[in-house]
Amino acid sequence: MWKLALSITVAAQLAGCAAMSVEECKTADWQMVGTIDGQNGVPASRVSDYVEDCTEEAGVRVDRAAWYAGYALGLAYYCVAENGYRIGRSGLAYYGVCENPMFIEQYNQGQKEYRIEQRIMKIDQELTLISRELKQLDKQANTDSDKAKRLRRRSIELRDERRSLLAPTIQYHFTF
């Protein structure tokens, strides 16, 4: 049953919705499906998608009580602070399903670090492009042109921004 519930959840996530096949609806262990959904931090509205799909397509009644019991158990694993940091740091979506303030705090910290990392990567890409353009201008003996001056100024701005992003800050997070 565990493998079936896992395959249902994986298939649903890949499809971007909660749709189940007729066979999956007929054989689903609703508590296990709820547990896996909770462990993945999906919104509680997911059960409504199952109800709609399984009732209309398979004529199967979804055991909502079992799903919610499993979902609560899954959320207990999902909503721990360490997981909040991991999800935020990975840039993964969070659907507001946790009430644990430590989870939210750590998610926000991880998100902040993720955004900084993403910005640094964009800065590095832009600096690479500027360097290439300056080399081209140097080959053309246009090192004193207005364009070269603008590029150098932009390079300095970007390097300053990058340095400020890398400045040590006090960070509270869990290590794995």
C-alpha cells in the first residue's frame, strides 16, 4: 500500500494536480495518501481535488477522515524547523500549512539566503558579460569610450553589491 500511495503522490505532483487514475482511486489507502501529502506540505485543499476526481471519474468515495488523520501526521514531520530551513534554502514553494513559528522563522531565513545566493549568481553573470564587452572594446582600442566608462562603473556597483551580500551576518539555522 505504501508504494501505491507514494506513486499516487509522485504522479500527482508531476502532473501539477491531485488527479488520480480510476484504479488509484479504487485502491487508495486514504490515510497513507494524506500522510504523504502532509509530509510534502501540500495544501489541505488537495483532498477536495481527490474527492472531485475520484467521485466523478471512478465513482469512489474518498475517506476524508482517514485522509485528514494522515495529513495531520504528515504535517507533524513536515513542519519542523530544520525542514523549514531546508525548504526555504532550496527555493522550494511553501503553502502556509504550518503553525510552528520556528518552522516559519527558519523557512524565512532559508529563503533569505536562497535569494541572496540567486542574486549573487546574477551579479556574477552580469560581471562576466561586462568583462567580455570590455575586452572587446579593448581590442577595438575603445577603452576610453562612454560605453567602456559606463561598463566600468556598473562593474564597480555590482562588485560593491556582491561584497555587501557576502558580508557576514548573524544567522540562526540548523546544520544537517
